[in-house]
Amino acid sequence: MRDPVVLHTDAGRSYERSALEECLEHDPYLDPITGKRHLHVLRFTPNQTLKSTIEDWLRENETTDGKTDPVPAPQQPAVVAAARQLVAARDNATRVRAARALVASCDNFEDTNKIAA
């Protein structure tokens, strides 16, 4: 996020300006996160506090070649993947395998958190 803005709704969420402008171009009455339709055209203003925080972070994380160190993408825990497999299972045998995988991934998840703590 480089140019944060605050959408004037009850939620008051911040968005990247270009992404919000694109959403509001399609439907200027629709909150893109909540899906709530408003009786008035939605407006937004710059989020100066967030912009300042982002700029500070960028300065602190700039490398010697002038580029910013990339933030690693969050990894999906195996627990989430195993839970999705269980939900998607169509037959009992697959459900049992998926449930066992979920239990094993929960055990591994707890062990990983203990090591990191």
C-alpha cells in the first residue's frame, strides 16, 4: 500500500486509493468490503497517519541498492489446508484420512509454536 485512503462509512476502513477508485467506478454506492449499499455516493479522504507509517517502514527497510526488502508472503498453516480437505471430502474413507491429517497437523502446529516461543 502506497497511497492509503479512508472510506467514509461506519466501518472506516483504509484502502489503496487506486483499488478503491476502481471499485467505486463500478458502483459508487457499494462498500467493497461489507457489500453494504449506501444511499449516497461514497467518499474517501487520505489516511495521512497510515501513509506516514508506511513511509517510515519503507525508509527503515530500504536496502543499499535503493530497493525495499520484500515482505514474505504469509504461509498457510498445514492445519488450514487439512481442515479444507476434511470439509471437501465426499466419502467416509476420505473423511477419515482427512480427519487424521488434521489431527496430525494440529499436533505439529502446537509443537512448532512451542519451539518458536
